[in-house]
Amino acid sequence: MNRLLQSAATKPLLFVAALVPLAHLLWGAIANTLGANPAEALIRGTGDWTLRLLCLTLAVTPLRQATGWHALARLRRMLGLFAFFYGVLHFLCFAWLDMGLDLGAILKDIVKRPFILVGTAALLLMLPLAATSFNRAIKALGAARWQALHRTIYAIALLGLLHFFWMRAGKNDFAEWSVYAVIVAGLLGWRLRTRWRRRGLTPGKP
């Protein structure tokens, strides 16, 4: 598996695969197959894929350590950048299709509606991660500072969950949200357990 993941074709294939959801949404908009409310479908679809790609990015290290597929690490940067890409598309769909690119109305809606405020905060936190995802940034910041900055992906995932929860609260439909919550909780739990082990602590004990 490591040999397969290290293949020169792996990254191009991942790049194409990550664009398939966008192509599906765009084709649906062109062919008018997104349902009665195409704007909502586009906003929802790009938001869903932002959260899914965040989960995949967070899952790289646990999966790598559990399976020994260390070459997975070379895909993490691309997954994270695509999470940011879909997050930007999600916000742009909201700003354009819901608010008509009216900056005043957009800012007013962000302040007025907590779930939009939380989602915007998550996107803004993703910006420095995307901007420092390159080797030059790692050298400039130093490994320790870079790692500390990129740990905020857990906070971003939690804000994304809260954004999704509040959005679903109006419809009292939490089934899909619960799946993401379990995944993020498991990945965050793994992270905390790993830190406890490195410090020689046992979970639940001082």
C-alpha cells in the first residue's frame, strides 16, 4: 500500500477525485436536477464537502499510524487545501445565491445569525492554515510554531459541527450531524489519547 500511495499518479488521482463533487453540483445546476431549490442544494453541497474533507484531513495521521501506511502523509496537504477550497465555495454560494453579493446584507446576516457567524469564523481560521501549507512557510515559522498553528484544525472542525448543528436545529434533523459528530469526536479523542501517552499520563488519572 505504501508503494501504491507513493506512486506519481496518486496525487493527480486525488486531485481529480476531490473535484468530482463540484463537477456533480455544477452539472446538476446546468441540467436543473438539484431539486426545487438549486441555490440551497449548492450551498448545502459545498458545505457538506467542506466538513467531509476536514474529517478526511484529520483522519490521515490516525490511519497512518494504525495501518503503517506512512505515505498517506503526502496526501494530507491536498486534502486540507481542498477542505478550504470547498469552504470558500460554500461561503461564496451563500454570499451570491442567498445575498446577491450585497456586502452590507452579508455582514448584517453574519452578525444576526449565530450559525453563519460560527461558519464564517471557521473559514477565517482555515485561511492561515491554507496560507502556511507550503514548505517555505514551515521553514519560516519553524516546525514547532507551524504544528501549533495547524492544530487549530480541530477547533475548525468543532466550529464546523456547531455551524451544521444550528443549521439543522430549525428542522430538528440531527441524523447526519450525529455521524459527523461521532467521527470528529473519535478523531479528537485519538489526538488527546496520543498526547496523554506522550506525556506519560493515563486518561482519567491525574
